[in-house]
Amino acid sequence: MKPYWPIFVVVALLATVPFVTASNVILNFLITTLLIALAGQGWNLLGGYGGQYSFGHAAFFGTAAYTTAILQVQYGINAWLGLIAGIFAGALVGAVIGALCFRSGLRGSYFSLVTLAFAEVLRILSSVAPITGAGVGTLIKLDLRPEAFQFQSRVPFYWIALALVAVSLLIVRVAENSRFGAYLVAIRENEDAAGALGINTFAVKLVAITVSAAITAAAGCFYAQYFLFIDAAIAYGPWISIDALLAPIVGGAGTLFGSLLGAVVIKALGEATKLLTGDAPGLDLVIYGLVLIAVVGLAPRGVAGFIAALFQGRSVRVFDKPGHDHG
Amino acid sequence: MAESLLVVENVSKHFGGLLAIDSASFEIKTGAITALIGPNGAGKTTLFSIISGFLAADGGRVFYNGVEVSAESPHQRARRGIARTFQIAQPFAGLTVRENIAVGSHLWQRSRAAALKAADEVAVSAGLGAQLHAPAATLTVAGSKRLELARALAIAPRLLLLDEVLAGLNPSEIRDMVPVVRELTVRGMTILMTEHVMQAVTALAEHVLVLAHGKIIARGTAQQVAADPLVVEAYLGAGAAARIIGGSTHA
């Protein structure tokens, strides 16, 4: 059984940050990092553990963000209920996309492309549909009360984001220690062999994409409450699909803390390159891209794999990335 | 309990214009070891895939324990008690030997701890006790074959389909493996195996089915089928049997 204490230690340490610093810049940086870590942890369950590389987690993020925003703005429903509704809506979209993809037997890059297509279709629909505010987007009314899931200070937002990340870490650890997790990893490693051992691969993948979507959906709801504005490009744009897969891949796909580690690395990298390059537009992205290539090239199992390899005193290249045997 | 655990009835399979299996019919007796032999490309693996549910037959029916399973998926058949190994080993490469086997054990063990414990026992019985924590990717050919077998055994099957578990092994490894397979029938399993190694077929199988060009052309004991002129011709070409009997074989 893999232990739970590392989750409590990491979360407890992170929870003390607001006592150390009151800087809004730092808190804002950490909140967006946790947001990416949360969205990425959703991807990590399906992609890192299950080997199903979604390129369209924006579909879940965006659906949740719009659900919580629209319920508040158009129907006057409480934001906390909106959070729950958003998570359910995201999970539902995950289940529908999963059922369609997995029932048709889509694997590997075909699955990736179809998930990307679903997210893009939703982006285009939301940019024209009146209920989403179409091109204008949806603005959530400022209402700085905890009952409305809005706060004067960034500190409560930070703790809520951290709590959501903590829950996502616990969900993944419970999965790791369960039959479901063993089946999911077996499917990643070899789907035919998994079927031969009595695993209903369709059902396992369907549960995985639903839970995965729910976790990423929570990030979408949080985004809407934190920034109070969403439009089609934010909610369903490729940026979140990419960040959600980049964080766990950089951090270590299929590892508990992979998404959190990766989110810290890519957000820090993003900020650092912006500082370095100053006014030259686009140069930060060039450096960002180069460093990512280097990270993925030198540590194919991500930061977590790199650290594990250091502890084992082995070359990081001994083993390939998980799921390397998929054609 | 049915006398025949597996009944294959007029099963056919096309791949485009190629008739891979041509109305094959046979029965596998409960508790026995049956060998399915035949030249390369005869359709042995195709037939295995049809029996285990990985391929749908174009015609014909498959009965397991008296129930028709023709339309069931591989995992449903596995739950009924049909396990298979793959000719080309299909390990969960990133996992350890123990974790590989535990995936099978989980079929009847919900808890992780119980599945791992069951996996340890299966690993020892398959001769993998020393490699429990080795990554599956690092196993030798013989080790991978044992892992294929161990993983199949972990789901506690009643019918075991062994697809060339001895292929690629050296003679001493084959000698080690034969008693492992024989031991399984003692434990009540029924085995259908494809094999090229005739030494093992003779040592293990009570019944032999010969498949050539998708047709069952002979059945009987190993000695009976080896003496069958049709079988000799299937392996060595038309007229070979007559030449051997006439003593006029050309070098």
C-alpha cells in the first residue's frame, strides 16, 4: 500500500505559505499554479495512469466554468452550488466523450485528436451561443462575500485551491491502492493483455475519464470564481488542454505529485522567461519551448522520475516513459 | 460438468480473400491436455483468438461448459474461466513481475493486498519466485513465457489456452517447463495448446488436432497423427508421404 502521509505533509507545508508572505504577486502566482496542478491532476489520472492521452481537457474545464458562471448570472444560483453543479457537468461531458470514444475503440493518437475536436467544437459553439454571452463572454457580478465564493483577500482563495488539490491527490492515491488503479495501469501498459485477464477495459476507461473530467472541472469552477470572467477562448481554449497535459508530463505522468511538480516548473519557467526577455514579444515563449524540449528530452519520466532516478543512482534513461509500447 | 469443456462448431474466419479458418469443428475433453498443431500459417493463433474472443468468427459457434459464448468479449470469457497466453509475450512492461500477476489475481480479489499475496503464490508455482520485484521488461524469453503463464493462471481458469509457450526456449528450458504444464491438469485445468515442439506435444498431449490451411485434417494421439499421410503431406508437401513409404525420398 502506498502511504498517504506525503500528501498531508506537502499540503500542510503549502498551507503555511500565507503566514510567511502576504505578497499578492506571490499568492496570485501560487493560486494559478495550484489551478494548473488541479487541472493537470485530472489529466494525470486518465493520461498518466490510464495511458489515454487527451488533448481536450478544456472541454471539461470550460463546461464547468460556464456552468457555474451561467447558473449564477442567469439563474441567481449560489456559487457554491454552482461549483458542485459545474463538477457534475464536467464529469457528464467526460462520460459522454469517453463513451463515444471508447465504444468506437479509439486508441492512442486517434483518441487524442477526437478529444481535441470535441473541445474545439465546444469552443466554437460557446463563442456564438447566446447563453454563454457569445463573443462578449460572461462576467460574474462582484459580490465579495464568502457565501458567494468570493473573497476580499487572496488567502482564502489560496486555501480553497490547495484544498481542491489535496482532494485530487487523495483521489489519485486511493486509486493507486485499488483494483481500479491496477486495472487502469494494466490498460496503459497493454490493453489486449488486460482484456485477456477479465478486465472490462471499456468500463475502466469510462470511469477514469469521468473522474478525470470531474477533477479538471473543479479547476474550471475555481477559475470562474477567481477571475470572475470567462469567454470561449478562456474556457474551451487550447491553453488549458495544453497546460493540463504539460504539467503532469513535465512533472512525471503517472506519479502522485507529478502534476503539482510540473505545474510549479512550468509556471516558474513562464514567469522567469517573461522577466528575462522583458519587452521582446514572443521571446519568452521561444525560451519556454526550448527549456521544455530539454526537460522532456533529458528526463522522459518527468521531474518525479528524474528525482527517483537520482535516489536510485541510476541514469534517468534506463526506463522509457510509461506507455512507450503503444503503437 | 459437461464432458467436453469446449466445443467449437463449424467456425470459419476470412481475412479479405484469405480463408484462415475453414469450418473447424472439435471438442476439448474436460481435464485433458489437447495439442493443436499444424504448419506455420495454418490458422492456429487465429483459432485461439476466436475461442478467447479477440476475433469474431464469420460463421460457426463456440460453446464453453455447455453455454454458447460466441458473442462474448474477451473479458466476459475470462470471467467464465477461459484464460489465454499470447504467442508473442504481452507483458505489462512497466510493471514488476508481481504487479503483472496481481492484475490477474484482482479478478477474484478486490483488495490490493490480497491480490498481491495471491500473485506471490502464483509466481512461486510458476517458478518466478526469485524475480517477483524485477520489471517485466527485464525478463529473459523463458522468464516472459513463465510470466505469460503465471498471469493466465492468476485468474484461476478452468480452460487454459497456451499459444506456443515453449517457442523460443532452449531444450533445457523446455524440460523445465513441461512438468509445470503437466502439473496444471493435476490441479483440474483443461488445456488446449498450440506447439511446434513435437517433443513437448508427445510428452504432454493426450489428444492432438492437426490444422492445415484452416481445416482440421487429423485428430488422435500424437503417434496416430504423426503416422497420418495427410499430416505428413501438410508439413512436407504433396506426395511426401508416398515417397517416405516408398523409401524414395530425395535429399
